[in-house]
Amino acid sequence: MINPRTSLMYVVDPYEQAAEECTSKFGVHVLIDPMKALQKTKVAAVRIASAAGTHDELSIQAAAASKAIFCEKPIDLDIGNAKECVNEVERI
């Protein structure tokens, strides 16, 4: 269920065809580069649902862009990397 006070603005996917399918389903804009979404001032929060190997980097980039983050688990397959990510996000 989507919170009625929020709206989905962008689907970011490096696979343009997959992203375009979301456009018709959700009526949103498609971006290929996640940094472009993070630069948008109207984007207050991000949901990271990419491959597990990208969660830590995207979380840190989102924190640096002052976005609220909802990251699916695991943050990383290596517990040490996951802890480093959490520490970095908290430091930012």
C-alpha cells in the first residue's frame, strides 16, 4: 500500500526496456542514471530495490543527497561491508 501523502515520481533502471514497462504501469518518468533522480529537489526519499551488490553504494549516494532511504535487504552480502555502509550513512 502506498502512503497517500507520497507519490512515485521516477523508476530508475539501467535496463531501459524494463524501466519503460513501468512507465505505462505506474505513469511515472524513467531515468537510467540514479544520480539524476538524487539530484531532483522534489525527490525526498528513495526506495533501493536493485541488485544486492549495489545497495551500499546507492544508500551512501542517497544519504549524501539528503534523501530518506528505504533499502531492501541485504544492504550487502558481506556483514563487514554492510556495517561500513550503515556507519557511512549515519556519518553523513
